[in-house]
Amino acid sequence: MNLYKYQTVSTRSLEALFKHSLYFAKSDQLNDPTENMFQLLDADYVDRYRPDISGLGEFGILAMAKGESTDVEASPFMWAHYGNQLKGFFLVFDFDSFVQGIQSRLFLHDEVDYNKYRKVLSGADNLINESWGIEQVAGVDNTSRNTKRICKFCFFQKPKEFVNEREYRFLSETSGLKHYHIESLSKVIIGKRMDPSDKAVLLSTLESLGLSDKVEYATTKNNSFKVHITKRDPQ
């Protein structure tokens, strides 16, 4: 299973690539207007396990696509909407290796749940609270467990119209660049329509990183609705 991160050639994307890093954005920087909805119903504000959700807006989110190559790399939808109509590129990571390398910088990671209606979290029903009669146990942080449950509702659900994204999210308590292990990067796929000057800069950067052997190209064919991946530059 792979993870995919679509990019366009820019100073920021090349700098991140050179640093073996990916950018975790705040929720108000994402393209879905229904993001950034942090709400907890029926909260008991004196309960010892009630977490503070006032800082959720500072969390960083890394959105990637998860799937097999035939589902993502060959998808004209993904290239049209996130690969800048074959003018961009995307980084392909081995799922297990990527997660292992970035795990220490994460608060939570999981697949996005796509729904027709937003699920709402109730503090009285969905969170661990004192009324349950749970005794405090050494090494068990029920406040942290509640925070993670809230984050699942706030950050890991999207409208069903986005289901084709196949999104897998990584959540950190801070935004900004986060380092990944370069060994987890399987390949870099460059779109056929990328501007020649952008492609030259990208290829030069990849060569300096010792990644030239991991470069492939995405192109189209007259008799197919799929995007085709090849090791040969279609020019």
C-alpha cells in the first residue's frame, strides 16, 4: 500500500523535498470549507476528564492519498484536481515505512471518514467522564484519550463528495515542516505537461538528492482514459 502527496514545483515544495520534509497545514489553510469545525455538545465543564479543545486550531494536518498504484497513479481525477492537470508531480511513499519514520512527530493518523452529514460529538455520551464511575489507573490518561476521540470527529471526517480523494491524514500538535525518512520515498512521478523549466529544476534537485533512479513519468494515450506511468520521459 502506498501514500501519495501531490505537489507543484515551487520554492517551498523544492525546499521541503531537499529537507526530506512535508508541510503540516493548519485546518483553516485547507481547501474544504467545512474544515475547522471544532464543536463539543453537552460538555461537562467541571468533569476531570474534559479536555481543552481551544488549541485545536493550532494542530497541523498532512493530507495524503492512500491506495494501490492502479487506483491513484492511473486516476485522471487525481491528476486533474491535485496534480495540476499533469503539470505537477507527486511523491510516492511506502505506507509502513513512512508511518514508522514519522510516528514520533504525530498525535494521530487514520483514514478520513466520508459522510453525507457531519457526525457531532456529545461530551455526555461519547467521552469518558466521571459519571461512568471509572477509577483513575496509573499510566492511563483518560483526558488524552478523550482528546484523541474529539480529534477523530473534528479532523477525520469530510463530505462524501470528496470520497474519490482516498485521503489518509496525519495529525500533529504543531503545524509546519515535519521530517520523514528518505528511504520511505519509493518514487517521484512527474506529469507530462510540466513546464520544461520547472522539470529541469525538479530533476536537478532529485539528482542532487540521489533520487534520479526513482523518477517516473505520467502521460496519456489517445485510446485510453487512464493515466499511464512510464520510466521513459515522454517529453
